[in-house]
Amino acid sequence: MKQRIISREYKIMLNQDCFVSSKINLIELSGEFWQDFKDAIKDIVIDTDGSLDYVKKRRNVRFYDSTAHHLRENNYVFRERVDIDTGKREVTLKYRHPDRYISQDRNMNAAVIENGKTKFEEDIKLPFKKLYSFSTKQPISDNKNINKLKDIGKLYPGLKKELKSYQKDVPIDLVGGFTARELVITGADFQIRKNPKVEAECALIAWYDDSCGEDTPILVEFSFKYENKREEYDCKAAQRAYDVFARLNNTFGKWVDSEGLTKTSYVYSRA
């Protein structure tokens, strides 16, 4: 069944050494990055607004898989996020593939459909690598354990059919024994079309491993995305988004780490 691409998100890894600081200074550095970014793209975009100075989310992030990586080897990831302030838990099953038609042709429903939020997106990474991401997130209770593959299968019943060599009793554990403390900073956007008005929302995401020091990020990612629930993307907006991404890749100096691992790849590299 065809899925509409509801958003196009461009992601680029930044040099984490530029963001070694306390939380307060991190926001200042994020604002400094935003100012440099605005200056770099002012001849491309129509307008910029706001600044990267609002901590929207603080959460712990974990990935689960078998020791043989049953999920990862089949292009799935299973992620848990826990809000640091409220303790609320949320899990996401995501399938990514460079071929749209392979990615979209699967059942990603939550066991209780109304509890899940499903979306089909286009993720774009350097140099211009596209992955089609099909995912569903849902809340889970405080006492829900994730110990075996069947625990994920109960949350996402379609996985039993879609995952090659599904074995319900395969043990599942925290990948690399690693929990990332994540800060998501938002508050800025830029305009890429006048009529209809299209804006790209920006975010800076910093990951911390508390064993490395609370002020030292292990990863920093910058992303921007624009959306259309009917998948009506035109050339003008797409061209400006493309040009902004190219400018980041080619001429943005100290800030960009074009060889950096993505968040998921970093987690699995530790396993």
C-alpha cells in the first residue's frame, strides 16, 4: 500500500567538540551556530526566524536488539525514549531502506492501533543519501519489560511476518549497554517558499554519555524538515532545501563533521 511522505528531513552531524559546555553554555553555543548558519544561507532562503535556544525535550534514549542484531540486520530499529522530567516511556519501531517501495510495503501498526502514531518520512543525509523511514511510536507502561523478541512482537504484531527468521524467544537486550541522555533544542526555522508559505523547522540534538562527563557531548546532530501531509512537494521549496543542505556540506567550516556516525550507527558501533 502506498504511503504518503509526510515530511522530508535533512540531517547532518556536527563537530561535538564545538559544543563542550554546561547546559546554559550549550544553548549559547547553539545560538552561535544558528547565527553562523543564518549568515551562510541568507542568499538562498526567503527568511529566517527565531533561534536555537529552547530546550524542548530532555530524555533518555535506548536501543534494543538481540546479540545477533536480528532487527538491525533486517533494517529495523527498536528504540525507547524516557522523558527525564515525567518518566513517561515511549517506544518506536522503525524500518529504513533506500528503496521506497520496499520500505512502505509492510505492516507497522501498533497492537492497539489508536495508541500508535505512524508516519512515513524521507530522511536525507550526506552527501545526498536518502532513506525512507516507516515508523510507529506508542506509549508503554512503567512495568513493561522488553526481554525477548516476542515482547516487541506483541507491541507490533506485523513484525512476526515481516522479520526474517522471527524467533519469539530470542533474548533482547540494551544495545551496547548504552543509554544516551538527549537534549533537543528548537525554536528556529527558515522559509523556503512564499505562496503557499513553506517553512523548515530546525533542531539541534545533543547526546551525552554520563560516564564521559556531563558537559561533554558524544554526538551533536542538526536537522531541518518541512512537511506536507498530501505529499505535495514542489521544485521551488525542494531546490532551496537542497541548496541549504549543500551549503552546510560544502562551506560551513568548523561546525560540520561530514564523516561523523549517525545516532543509530554510533549505538551499534558500541555493541
